[in-house]
Amino acid sequence: RWNVHLELEKEDGVNVLGYEFFRNNIKKILKIKWDMVIFDESQGLKDRGSKQSRAARRLRLLVKRRLILSGTPIDDSPIDMWAQLRFVNPSILSDVWDDFDARFLRPTGFMGYAREMRPERIGEFLRLIAPVCFRLTIDDIQQPPEFIVVPVYLFGHQRRVYEQMHETGIA
């Protein structure tokens, strides 16, 4: 466990925070005057009821420039985008879940408690998110990144898990 001191007076600099630290220290984080906030692996925000997603929503109210990054912004359904975009720009899909639900979703599953996108609304949904979603491919990069191999020595269970992943692609 790390003891991290957040400097509240400092104007310049970058703070890199893990999601666990962010969730557990949101009261301190909200006291800092942020110029910009970037969430990497933003699919971690997709569960609208999670502590992480609710903390991001609170932080959003204090920060003008917000960016999310993700290789997989949609794991299961386009619904995954709602809480992520609630952080970036709540006017796109609404800041209120019930509004988004009424406009884009329909009940499904046992007793209608689950939700799925209305097929007739997919086009509208994609048009709304298009101006703020950008996909970067290897063709978009002028020079491919240089890969640097750093040997790491693993022992016991860690080594067996890594070897399994190396051989099968599954851990």
C-alpha cells in the first residue's frame, strides 16, 4: 500500500492515479484544481452504479477538459458507452439514465429488468457519438512504436500462468 500525498498548491505537473486510488480518495481529488482529466481504460467507467463511475461523474463537474481512452469501449453492448460519455460530454446521451433508457433502450430478460438497445435507434445513437469518438489504427501512426523487451523473472504459479498464456493465449 502506497502513501500518496496530493499536492493541492501546485499549479503545474501531472498526477497519474490508479482507479483504486481514485475511488478511495475522491474527496481529496475533488479539492484539486484540475486542468484536464484523462481516464485510460475507460471501460472501467461503464458500470453507471459503480463507485468509480459515480466518482468520475462528480469530478466531471469541476473539469472543463476531459478525455477517455480505451481499446474496448464497448464490451457487451452500446449501452456501455453511456457512463463513459456521461463523463466526457453528458449532453450527448443525457446525464440522466432514465432519459437515455427511455430514448434508446427496451426491456428484456427476466421480468424485463435487463436492457438492450432498440434496433431502430442504433443509427441515431451512432450519429450522436460519432463527433466525439475517434478510432486510431496502425495506419494512422506515421512511425510504428518501437518495442522494447524488458526481461522479468517469474517464479512458481506466476511463471506457470505466464507460460500458459504464452502457449495458448489464455490465462
